[in-house]
Amino acid sequence: MAVSPREASRQRRIQDMTAAAGSAGRAAVPLLLCALLAPGGGYVLDDSDGLGLEFDGIGAISGGGATSRLLVSYPEPYRSEILDYLFKPNFGASLHILKVEIGGDGQTTDGTEPSHMHYTLDENYFRGYEWWLMKEAKKRNPGIILMGLPWSFPGWLGKGLNWPYNNIQLTAYYIVSWIVGAKHYHNLDIDYIGIWNERSFDVNYIKVLRRMLNYQGFQQVKIIASDNLWEPISSSMLFDPELLKVIDVIGAHYPGTHTVQNAKLTGKKLWSSEDFSTLNSDVGAGCWARILNQNYINGYMTSTIAWNLVASYYEELPYGRCGLMTAQEPWSGHYVVESPIWVSAHTSQFTQPGWYYLKTVGHLKEGGSYVALTDGLGNLTIVIETMSHKHSMCIRPFLPYYNVSQQLATFFLQGTFSDIPELHVWYTKLGIPSKRFLFKRLDSIWLVDSGGTFTLELQEDEIFTLTTLTTGRKGQFPFPPRSQPFPPIYDDDFDVEYPFFSEAPYFADQTGVFEYYMNTEDSGRHQYTLRQVLNQRPITWAADALSPISIIGDYQWTNLTIECDVYIETPEKGGVFIAGRVNKGGILIRSATGVFFWIFASGFYRLTADLAGWMTYTSGRAEIRAQEWYTLTLIIK
């Protein structure tokens, strides 16, 4: 005999009445008072007057730059575990969107990512690791949305200038070729393409890009612009009907949960296409929880995308540990599932792109906010956050002061939601370790006899998800290996005939691109090498150094010996260096100091205290020529 959902819920409620009331483990479990109208604000959740805007998903960025560099070097099973926490549905962050950098050979925050076209006639769609990462994401979630965005561009597009719009047809061809390569070589369908991260846009370029996408059969690829501020792109679209037509989404960075009137007037989808960028402590998690709700409530943004996906780069580089989780020790296998992963899960595990926000969302009377979403098929997900000002400050922009107090909040389910018999509850408490819980399942709220009304006791720095969905899960694996410093003795002969990745393990390029290279003219010990492959400066996004450099090792090393076989390819003007005690990288690489040992094809050597070569310890002549191998040794004490 079939049992109705309402009757099934009633039976489960009777069975559960013998169980302990509090499953959160804290002394006073959040009060779930069905049908008891408590003093305080009342909040109606109703679809009788239609629905709000379409939800487009929660995502994260790999790149901008080289933020996933160390991830590819993790041994199994730890690499797959990390990927599961990020992408596997109903397991961890369960992200809906993956946005990757279209490598352009330039420094883009924490390193360089290689271009698929270093030179005019060069095409290689297996460089770097973003192709691999997109495939791993798709393997776990076939429906994940893929986005591409350039930060820098290879130098040949600039024709001698640091500008990608000298030949807009050529630049459009370069970007479309990346989309073609994704499909042809990796069977990846790119869903959205951007213009130039946080830099100027060119109206005519955007139009040409749309026409070229259509010509190549990529009508389904949508354009997002301009991955900077709301203006001037919004005003430009209002004044240019063709531009308004070809742009599908306006993407702004770090909008502080607010938009501008002109952006709303375009009628386009509004996204926070880069946000968060904050240390992944509980304060960072509070930042993430607050903006995930309030980007929509305050700014009508239907997607929020975090920079960055996983902090998988040396922590001493700029913005260390600003990923949703941390995986910066492939040599040990150690990683940390940080609290932003579980904050993401509160929304991402119980919604999907294509759901709709209710119109009845907003701020709580005593601080905090609530949103509600539905699939239009009877399912409802409510996300409530009470992040305090102190524990939810993002790295940018400035957050005006506000207050959050303990409160009782009563919610009334109306419209098609009035007959919902049961809501499943997931709970997070950030802050004080003794009271801290991450994505804890609580007892359900029973609504059978409540008339669709329930009351929650809310305290500071909490997140509640209440949902009709039963698929939520806090995934876990056995603890990863303990943290270990970089091996004190490390060597690599680069003897890999068919490397899976173009870059050698643990090396993090900061200017230039270093790739595995097989020297067919040398059958001896130098047949397999690591080669710096660029011979022209890229169209830069940051202040790249004047000399190529790749870093490896431990920032804490002081006394060390470095030995490396080197080869200068360029006669007369060529040179090479090894260095230790390098104090900085990323967007600061140009001003790096340390101990740098240089040799030059012109027959000179130098020992300097900085990468720029302004401070020289000593210099002199040496028997050095191009196109010969030398062994350099640098001992620092």
C-alpha cells in the first residue's frame, strides 16, 4: 500500500521521538520549534507571486595564476581525494562552475601558465595542467560549467606592444583556437569565455569574438565581460545595442555584494565572477558564507566564483592559502580540507544551476541573511547565515561595520511550499574551537502539524541549510599523511621520455616557461632536460621579471648547496643563473632578493644580491661560451 510523503514523514517523526533531541553535540542545540511562534521577526517564504532570478551556480578559479601548480604532482590516492572534495557531487564543495586561466606565458599572481601558442605557428593543447583539471572535474560532475579567461597573452599577439588589441581578429582567433583545442583534443565543451582579466576591454574585439565563435560553430559559448568593475562595461552596453546583444553576462570582481544601476538596466545576468581571495581560516569561511547569500540579496548576482579553487602553490607566494582548501605539499601528500569547503556545501549540495531564487529573501532583523531556492518541482532549499562583522571580513573590499545578535527567527512556508512535511537540517558554527561544527547534520524539522511554520534560535557565526533534499553528505577519507617540509636533499635529471605534464614536479615558473625537452642531438646525460622556451616577452598582466626564473624548495632554507647543469643557447647575449634564499615571487618577483650566481655567453660571471642585478657582490671573466654544458655550484652559508 502506497504511503503519501506527508504520512511517511509523520511515521518517521513518531519513530524519531525516542531519539535524542540534539544531534549537533553542543550543550544547547539550535532550537527547532515547529509551530511555536517566538517573539522576533517573521519571514515569509512564498512563490505565490512568482519566483526571483535564475540561480547560475557556485564556482572557483584555477589560475590567475598558477594556483593549482602543485596539485598535479600529488601522489595517488591523495590527488583524487582532493579532486573529490572539490568537484564530486554531494561530497564536499560540489562546485557547479570551474573557471580556468587561458595560459598566456606571463606572471599572473603566483606564477606563469603556458600558452597553447607560444609563437605564431606553434600550437600545443597539452601544455600546463588546466586541460587535465577540467577533465577531472567533468569526470566527477559531467554537468559542471566550464569557463576560460586570459590574464596574459603571448608576445606575438602584441606586435611589439604590451597590448592584445592591435589585431583584434588575430586575438579572437587565438582565443577561439583554445576553445577548439579543448573540444578536439580533450572533448571539453567550454560554456563561457571572458575578455581580459581586470584590464581594458575593446568593444570591437568583443563583437569580432562573437562573430568568430559563431562562424566556428560555437554559438552555445557565451561571452562574459569584463571581469573587472561594473563600469564602464555596463554603460557601454546601454549605449551600444550590438554590444548589449553579444554579451551574455556582466561579471564584476569583488563587488562587496553590491551592483550599480546601469548593470541592472542592461537586463543581463550579473555575476560576481571573482570573489573571496581571503585566507581560508574560519574568518575566510565567514566571508564566503556572507557573500554567497548577500551577493544575491544586495546585488542580484546569481553566481559567485571564488579565487581560488585550491591553494596549491608555495605558501610564501602572494595570497598564500587563499583557496577553498589547501594542498601545497605534494612531496608529503598532506592536504587540509578547510572550512570554506563546507561553507560551499551548504548551498552547492542542495541547489543546481537552473533553480530559482524566491522573491522573498533578505536580511534578518538582528543581523544575518537568508535566501531560498526552488527547482520548481516542489523542492525547497533555505540557507541562513549570521556571520559577524569580525569573523567575515574579506580581503577586499572594505566592509562597513554592522552588528549581529542572538535572535529567534520564525519562517512561514506559503504557496506551494505550505504542504512540505519535513525539512532536513545541516549546520555549521564557525569561530571558537570548542563550539565549532562544520556541516553537521541535525534532526529534521517536522512541519506536518505546524502549518508550514518553524522557528530557529540563531546565534553569531552560524549557517543553517534547511532543505527537502535528502542527498546531502559530508564526505570524508582517511587522514592524509602528516605535514612535512620540502625534502632537504632533492635532485631531478628530467629523464622522462613521455611526460604526462609539460612542467617538472615542484618547479613553479615565475617569469618565462620551463618545459620538459628532449635534446635529440645529445644521446648522453643531457638528452632529457628542462628548457626555458620563450624568446619574447609576453603581453603582461603583472610586473614580470626581466629574466626568466622558476622556483623550487623551501622558503626557510638558509644554508644550502645548489648544483645544476646549465646550457646557454643564445650566443653573445645569452646567460643563465642559479639562486638561493630567494625571498619573494609571484607579482613581486621583479624585486626578489637572494644570492644569484650568473654566467654569460660573453665570457663573464656575476654574483648578485637581487634578481634585477642592481646589487653586485662580485664579477669577472670566465671561460664561458654558448652551446656548451657547464655545471654550476652555489654554496650559501
